[in-house]
Amino acid sequence: MFRSLEEPNKPFQYHRGRIYFTRRAERKVFFVLTLIMLIAGVLYKLGVF
């Protein structure tokens, strides 16, 4: 579909007002967000928040 999206050097591409992520970049982003949610949950249970 988009030939420029297949470039392995760019983790995301901006095209027509949308951001397209590579699969690898998307997995990294969601992994980091999952870790943040896990840490926030642990801190909430410990009474920090």
C-alpha cells in the first residue's frame, strides 16, 4: 500500500494526517505503556497515590 512504510529504519511515518507505526515500534510503545500501568498499580496498592 505505502511503499515508504516498509522502510525498516523509520519506526513511524506521518501520512495524510495519520501516524503509522511499524509492528516493532507499536509493540515497544505498548510494552512501555503496560509497564507504566503496572508500576502505577503497584504504587497505588502501596498507598503512594
